Amino acid sequence: MKPLRGNRNQCTACNERFNSNYPFEMHRIGQHGVDRRCMTKEEMFAAGMSLNADEFWISETKEQRKRRSREYINAEESTGTV
Ligand SMILES: [Zn+2]
């Protein structure tokens, strides 16, 4: 198998591929040694995760990230001295 570049990784349990460690950690739910398992695709979509153009799971879309950073900037501005 070709090595995955950067932070990209593939889950050995469900074979889904992830764009970074963050969405990978997100899809592992339950408690270690108790009911640890992978989320299903439906659960991942429900959690706000999505697939990027290369079909790697991401924790949020570019649009969501952009909107979040805009909200952050707005929050910064509102707390600053006016
Ligand atoms: Zn998995």
C-alpha cells in the first residue's frame, strides 16, 4: 500500500481514510476496552464530518471552517475597545 502523506491516515478497523488525526479521533467513539468502535458513515455525516475531494474524511468543510474563523474574528472585534 502506498504510504499516506502528511497527517492522513487510514483506520485499520473500518478502512475509512482520514485527512488528519482530528477527524480520525472523532470517528472513534465509546470507551476503550468497553464498547470502543468506529462511527458508521451515517454517524460521521450526522456529526458534521464530510468527505473532501480526495475522499478523505474531514471534520468540517472548508465553508464551515471559513465561517468559524469569521465568527472568531467578529468575536474578537466585539470584545475589543470600541
Ligand atoms: Zn474506523
